[in-house]
Amino acid sequence: NQGRALAMRQKLAEQYPGNAAYQRDLAESYLSTSEILGARKQPASQDRNAALALETYRRVLSINPGDHAALEGVAASHRAIGAAKESQGKMAAAAAAYREQSEARRHLAGLQPGDAGARMQLAEARDQEARVLEIEGRFSEAAAIVRESISIYEQTIAQKPNFLPARTNLTRAYRALARLEDRTGNLRAARDGYRKALGI
């Protein structure tokens, strides 16, 4: 039972505040609960649990700054907060949360410079931020972010030519960039973006 497991982990974390493993277990329970609530279309509760997960992962990092699982958890918590804010129509707050996710992913990618997956997660986080900025009508800001994603995907493909997820995401990113260029009136750049998307 999710509720009983969470209550048990809360008790252990309270009894042993300096134990990173107990704190991490509690953070994982908060994040898992947040994901379940998101699937149930309960964004306010999803938001609260994601915020508790973030707070608890940060507590883990105060005990052990190099805890990789906690660093991943921080990024995932920001993503969950962004999704909850987006579901509530709070686009500026969603964009801010996705931006925090991007910075967490950038840090993780820096710790793993040869890891294509870590770079992909950074680019995907940036794509989420750009998507929300586009909804807000902030087309130029969104386009700048998508260009960064495109650069990351292209670097990944140069290193791993047969890495299909990067090619799929690159096609999607060029289409997004073309759409954004079109919305800012840059029709030549929009046509170029669509051509590149078709050529991948």
C-alpha cells in the first residue's frame, strides 16, 4: 500500500534525519506518489508531493552532495512540478520549473560528459521549457532554447550516428523551430527548418 509505505518512510526519516538512505527513500516515495496523482489528474496534490520530494532530495544532498540518485531526483521533481503547474494552467510557473529541471540536467550532463543519454535528457528538458514558452507566446525565447536542443541532438548524432532517439528528437526540434520562426515572421528560416526536418 502506497500510503502505508510513505508513512513508514516518513517515520524513519524523522527518526534518523542524518541518514541519507532513509531520506532518499522518503523522497522517492513522495515522487512516486506525485506521479500517481498526476496520472489521476489531481495536479494540486501532484504539485505538493513533488515539492516535498524536491525538498527531501535536497536534504539528501546536504548530507551527501555527490549522491547521484538524489541529483536525478531533483531533476525529476522539477519536471513533476512543471507538469503539475502546466495542468493547472500556471504556465509561467511551469516554465520556471522546467528551467530548473534543465539546470539540474545540465549539471548531471557535466558530470557525465561522455554519456549520450545524459545529454539527451538535458535537450528534452529544454524542449519542455520551450514548449511552454511557446504556449505563453514567448516565441523568440522558445526558439533560442530549441536551437540549443538542436545543437545537443546534432552533437549526439555525430558521436552516435545510429542513435535513433536523437534523430527522432532532432526532427521534432527542427519542426518546432520552423513553427517558431514562422510565428516571428522569419519565413526564410521557417522554410529552412522544415527542409532540415524532412532531410533527417
